Amino acid sequence: MFADYRVPQILHSLGTLTYDDHLTRILKEGVYLENGCKEEVEIRCASILVVEEIKEEIERLVKEGGHDAEVPNAVLLDFLLWDLAKVEEAKGRASLPHHRTRSVYY
């Protein structure tokens, strides 16, 4: 997956990624996180791990159900989650704003 800014936002809205009070306050206040700072790296790393766990759970459910379906890879899950984040935000249903980091990497 691509460790961008929208995927952590939707993962949080879905309840699969949580933040401590300090980080929640930073996000709500729209504070910019320095590129490469501890909080930014933690958000991105946690997002990658959660998407991998979602992929593994889909694989488990497919096998358990005896299906011969192809399991989406992390990139496809990223696209799905990114699109869902945009829809939810447009409808005003994002639980938190996305993190703000200036970077040339995405």
C-alpha cells in the first residue's frame, strides 16, 4: 500500500487504527507534522500494518469459506480505502482530519 494521508484517515474512521490523545489533538487542530517525525512515521507504519492485517483476514475468510476467489493485494486495498476516504469526507463523516505533512514523497 502507499503510506499516504487518506488511508490512515479512513482506517481510523473504520475503527481499525486508533490514536492516543496527544495525536488526536494534533490532528484536530490541523498542526503540521514534520516530515519524518515520530508521529508521522508511526501513522504511516501503523497504516501499512493494518492494511496487511485486513488482507490476511480476507485471505482467511476466503479459505475458510472454501472459495476460490482471488484475494486483493495491498495496493488494491489502498485504492479502495483511498476512494472510500474521499467519499466519507465529502459526506462529512470523517472521524478526524487527515494528518498534515509537507513532503515530496507523495
